[in-house]
Amino acid sequence: MVEQVAHMMVHGEAWTIKDLFVLPNEYVYWSIQIVLYPYMTGLVAGA
């Protein structure tokens, strides 16, 4: 029983660490998209 609880806690820690890495990557991706969006739409519109 104690081993199962310890395993769940370790798994929970690994999941939070993984989430901390996912969110900044999404933030950088959307920052780049926001900066490049006017240029992409300008190319499509032929401006």
C-alpha cells in the first residue's frame, strides 16, 4: 500500500514537471505567431 502511494506521488511530480515545460513552449509559439501574423496576411492579400 505504501509503495503504491509513493509511486503515485512520484508520477504526480513527473506530470507537473512536464506541464511546466509544455506551457512556456506554447507561450513562445503563440508570441511568434502574433508577431508574424500581419506579414503572413499581407502576403496572402498580395500587399
